[in-house]
Amino acid sequence: MLSKRIIPCLDVRDGKLTKGVKFKGNIDIGDPVDVARSYYEQGADEIVFYDITASSEGRDIMIDVVKRVAETIFIPFSVGGGIRTLEDMRSVILAGAEKVSVNSGAVENPKIISDGAVAFGCQCVVLGMDVKKVGKSAKIPSGYEIVIQGGRKYMGIDALWWAREAENLGAGEICLNSIDADGTREGYELELTHLIATNVRIPVIASGGAGRKEDLLDVLTTAKADAALIASIVHYGTYTIAELKEYLSGNDVKVREIW
Amino acid sequence: MIAIVDYRAGNLTSVARALQSLKVPCVVTDRADELLRADRVIFPGVGAAGEAMRNLRGSGLDACIRKIAESGKPLLGICLGTQVIFEYSEEDSRTSCLGIIPGGVKRFPEGLKEKGDPLKVPHMGWNRVQFRGNHPLFEGIPGNAEFYFVHSYYPAPSNGSDIVGETEYGIRFASAVSRRNLVAVQFHPEKSGRYGLRILDNFSRWDGNYAQ
């Protein structure tokens, strides 16, 4: 039986973590490679890097980070943020990432999903979706709309339609981020997650809102997510990954227990 | 020296990096002479069977892999490398493959369920392998260890005696097969943490003998 995956997400700018990560003992660590290694050793099932660098020099630094991560950890990891072309995808994959996540780049040019799937295989292409609840309308029948630029720009695209479209184009996985829940630490957007996870045949990673261990249980059981993205809940030392897994396992969620 | 077969089936550097972390010398190559000269050969790959077989035939590496399988040299298949070792794959409107192990590779059927929930295809993520028969490759691996899988097709060997590991995903399928000096796994040892690295380390010391 497949395990539900627990995936820490690291935001990187100019080769450094945007927020330090505190491990037990409250040591602040800012190097993404060191933190990735630490999460690998603590039992992360996968790691997501989100590059928020704007400059092209910063991009080269990120490629170097990806190379060093690939030499250090031996679990899958994905890289997203600012991926717009097949060349962007290629450079990240050649540097050693298993998967590359496309978000606004795919909204602006959906063909990047199919081109990426043909060039590297579906399993490499993750569609990142930023979603806001807007209420049902003729244009947005699910009541959830695709947004970009951190939620500032509404795209007039229905989230459920877009998830299915991306699946048809060849995305291998969806990373579903609720802009409403993101950063609140009040729980994942369960209704949205359930809607998408039960209406596509590819795995769905739920993102945004994890604050308590119960939030992970809810999103992986009630909302049917295949994996849970976590950030501050582990970055600030509230829980270790092992503690989260032990709790989930005790509540009949199949997780990877030894590593 | 371990040679890793390069036949343009995805990014093969992850296997090389995993071996480097174990301080095992390796080379990624598409040259038959280099493969035939190596002590051991790893045949990895991600992607589609049709394209993989076209590349193997076009480069003549298909004959080279068969030769290595017959030579007694330890040979490890990974993921797509494992799939094309069978006689055929249902992928790409039935692809004729290398035929080193009797049997085929099948698509996960529609409508698979576990605990009442429909299962996603690809089978992507961590799952257990029930090892059978004490193959030296799996020495030191605890029963509850998990391995990273990503695939939509699964190996279905004709002979049960070729199976050395099985995994449950709605159905029970052969996730590790072996015949003499050949051993092949559907999961990715290079992406399966410590226990995956242990398998690669075991392979780097295996002499190619396995009595079924």
C-alpha cells in the first residue's frame, strides 16, 4: 500500500532560505543544502524548493544549489518558481531535480506542460496551482479561481477545469496551494483539496495552512490528498517530521515509518 | 567499475551520484565496449518503452544488453530498464522488448481501489517490497523499509520463480525479478534513501550468483 507523503517546502532567494529554519536547540540555518540534508535525515519523503529569485544571476545560483542538493540527498525533490520555458525545465532537471514545478508559466502558456511531458516524461512535470475561493459563477463553476502573482492577479480560470486540463496535457502531479489558507496555520483548505483530489487521476499534494498535526490528518484522510506540503510547522520546530509521522501512523494513515 | 547504460532514457546522473556517495567508481556510457569491459552494469531509465526500444535498437545497445545478461556479469535493471528486459510492454501500443525474462509489462487497470478509494496512476511514492528468497541484493533491508516508485506499467513475469520481490498497489505485482546474474527492480534505489543506497552498495559487491 502506498504511503502518504510528507513534503517540506523550502523558499529560496539568491541561494539562501528566505526564512531561517530552526531545529531543536533553536539553531538558525539558512543554507538550503544543509536544511535539505537535515530533512532528508529526519524522514522527509520528498523536498520541494521554491525559487523566488527575480534576477538571472540568482537563477544561476539556484542551479548550483540544485546540483549540491542532488549530491547530498537521495530522495526525490522538485524545483519550482519562475519556470517559463523548456530550457528552464531542462536546466533544473539536468542539475539533478526529479521534478520541475510550473505555475504561472503554465497558465500563460499551457503548452509548456505537454512539451515538458514529452521531453522529460509526465513524472517530471508538476503543475503548481495557486487558488482562491471566489464563489460559484457561470465563469467559475467550482467557485475556485486560479490566481498568479501571489494572489494579486485573478486569471478568470476555473481551478477544477485547469486541474483536469493540466492532467490531459500530461502533468504527472498537482501541487495545490490555497492562497486563502497559505500562511494562516489554521489548516488546509479541505473542500478545495477534496474537490481536486477526487476529480483527477494524478496525485495531488495539498499546500497551505498546516499549523497543527491534526491538519495533516484531515487533509490526507477527509480531503483525500496524496501528500501534504509543510513549511512553518517544521521550520520553526513546532514538530519534527518523525513526530508528524508517528501521529499520522497512530491514526491509521499509512506513512513511511523507517528511513 | 560499474558502467551505467546511457540510451537517452531520461536523466541517468542520479544513479551515478548515488554510487559516488557510496564511493563506488562508475561511468555513464553509451559505448558497447565500455559496457562489456565493466565489472558490473546498471541499466536504468525513465520514460516510455517505445522510445527506449527505438534508442536501444538504433544504437545497437539492445544486443549489448543481451550479451551482458548472458555473460554472467552482474546486471541491475531499474524502472524502465527493468521493464524493457521483458518480452513486451503494453505501452505505446505494445512494444516488443529485449525478452531476457519471459513475460510482459502491463498497464495498471482502471478502477483499482484500496480501502474504497480509487487509486491514482502513476503509482507514485513510497511503498513496501516483500522480498522473497534471500537475494544478496536485498541483504540487510528490514521488512518495513519502503522504496520510491513512479510508474504506470508493472512487470508481469511468466514464471513465478523469477520474482524476488512483490508490492501491493490495488493488485500485487512483481517489483523485483531475478534470473542468474540479472536482477531488476521497478522502484528507484537511487531515490529511496538509506535502504535504496544499501541495495546499490550490495550490488557493487555482488558476484552475480543467485541460486533460486
